[in-house]
Amino acid sequence: MIIFRYLCREILSATTAVCVILLLVLMSGRFVKYLAKAVTGDMEAGVIFAMIGYRIPGFLELTLPLAFFLAVLLSFGRLHIQNEMSVLKACGVSEKRLMGYTLVLALFFAAITGWLSLSVAPAGMAKAETLYKAESARSELDKLMPKKFYSLSGGKGVTYAEAVSEDRELNDVFLAMAVGSEENSDRSLVLVLADKGRQKQAEGRVDGSAERYLVLDKGYRIEGIPGQHDYQITYFEEYGSRLEDRKPLNDEPKTDAIGTWALLGSDDPELQATLQWRLSIPLLVLVVTLLAVPLSRANNRQGRFGKLLPAIVLYFTYLVSLNAMRGAIESGAVPVSVTMLPVHFVYLSLALVLLRSGRPKKPRGGQTSPPSASLSAQGIPTEGVQT
């Protein structure tokens, strides 16, 4: 139990450190993307942390297997480099026994990863997708920030407001629009200055949708062709400008946001591929554990990180193969009945080959030569050597 606790402490500490680093990298990239949308007004600033929070289980689903794989590599590599593995073998603790201890940890992480993949991550993706759709359904005026110029949908014009109240009422509004066809070089330019502005919806369409207008109060409308003196100025008490219709949003959720129970009863190849992907993540943890143990064998000349890069390349090759099989099932190029098990079988076979290739060969006859014989074979005098 002492060796088991020692190995658990080494692997768990390394897994936590690597997982935190990978998680911060993924979260920072997503945060920068959401922050750019918030700066342009496409997303409210208060939604950013909620979106990231809902995406964390999906990030952990991908980072936890890699973190555990690297932790096993680093922990076993340190045992080899610092000759602790030789001491353990001399005390009767074989590499096979250490692998059994590691597989216990691998089963624990596979259970956590399966829970994230099958339950928590889809629920988080569904909530994140709901927030994203709500943000996409906002109009240009809902995204309007004070003292900033915004382009209207369709590129028809530019609007500006000096101040925006909590109920989205605009103060000191400026509106510039181009009137006429794009082929006509003498397009008129319309400038509107108003004290107040607000968004208004007019019902009455056959499909039940509402037309949206920007209604301005008390201002001036100036229309003319740029560069010419022929223009007209109109004072108004109320002025309305029709806004572009919102693009219809796809109500169907993404496959990653669909619950696992809903995937079980579906015949759609895309949904079945998503289900098999979720089931493959826990198997991935177990297979890469068997790969990590033989790949961690190193000597002092190679160093602790000597085989780290080839191992990472092999891991990503495994992950890309699973993703390629998922794409093939979704497109119908591979039948759903094939599943992703052949990919796991290939890398499991590779792990078994690596494990067998690294075992020390037993001498013929089952007898070991005495130390004096081995010393004599090397030309070292054996006088006084007790066997």
C-alpha cells in the first residue's frame, strides 16, 4: 500500500498541474473570443463568464485524458531516470504490478471522464447554446453602446447615440443612410439628427413575425447627394426607419448539446457518431495508460523528457483517428455498425507490443549465470569475488 500511495500521489499531483495548465489555455482562448464579441457589441459583457462556465465540462472532457497520459509518462519516467524503478524491481515490485496500480487510477479517471462526456458536458453545452442563441437574437439597437458608431444590418447605414438608458432609449441620435440602388453612382445620403430614439415593433405579418423600426423624436432629416448643393432639410416630430429583418435562427441544437438518452434511440448517423464519440473517451483513458507505461522507459542518457514528444504525437494521432472515424460515420462513408472499436483495438495492440518488447529476456534453461561468470566474460578478474 505504501508504493500504491506513493505512485498515486505522484500521478495525481502531475495530473492536476497539467490539467490546470491545459484548462487555462483553452479558457483563455475562448475568453479572448468572447471578449472580442463583447467589445463589438455582439455579446453582453455579463454573459462571458456564464458561457465559459458552461463550457468548462467540455474542456475537461478533452484535457483530463491528456493530462493523465502526460502524468503517467512523467511519473514513470522519473522512476526510471532516478533508478527508483531498479530499486523497486530488486525489492520484488515488478513493472506489471506498478501497471496494475496505475490501471486502478485509470479506471477512476475513466469514470470521471465518462460522467463528464455522457452527462455534464452535453448539459453545459445546451445551456451555453441557449445563451448564444439569445445573444444572436438581439437586434442592432439592443447591442448599441453609447458614444460608439454601429453599422446597421445589410450595411445600409451607421447609427450613433450619445447616451443609452436602461430601457434602451437613445439620446442625441445620429443616423446616416444611403438611399438608391448600388449601381447608381449618384446615390443620395440621408442624415438624421434627433433628440430621442427607440425601437418599435409592428405586428401584422402573415407569418406572425414583427417588422422592426427605429423611431426618432424631434429632429432634422437632411437628404442630398454628396458634393452637390441640391439638398433638402426637413424638421420632424417623429421619424421612423425600417430595420432589416432578423435572420431566422436554427432551433435544432447541435449534436454536442443533445442529451445521451436522446442519442440512444436515434437512427441518425450523425447522432450515433456523437454517441460513440462520448463512449470512446473513457476507453481512450484506459488505452493511453497502457501506452504511457512502456513509452516512459528511459535511461539517463535520454533524460526524463526524451520520449515525451513522440508520446504526445502518438496520443494526438490516436485522437485524430477517432475524430476521423467519427466524421466517416457522420458522412455515411462507414456504417454505424462498425463503431470506433477498431481504432481502439489498433492502439491497444500497439500498447501490448510495446509492453512485451521492453521486458527483459530470460536466459535459456531458466538459470541465471553467477556474477563471477558475467565479470569474467567482460575480462574483469574475479579473484576474491564471492558467488
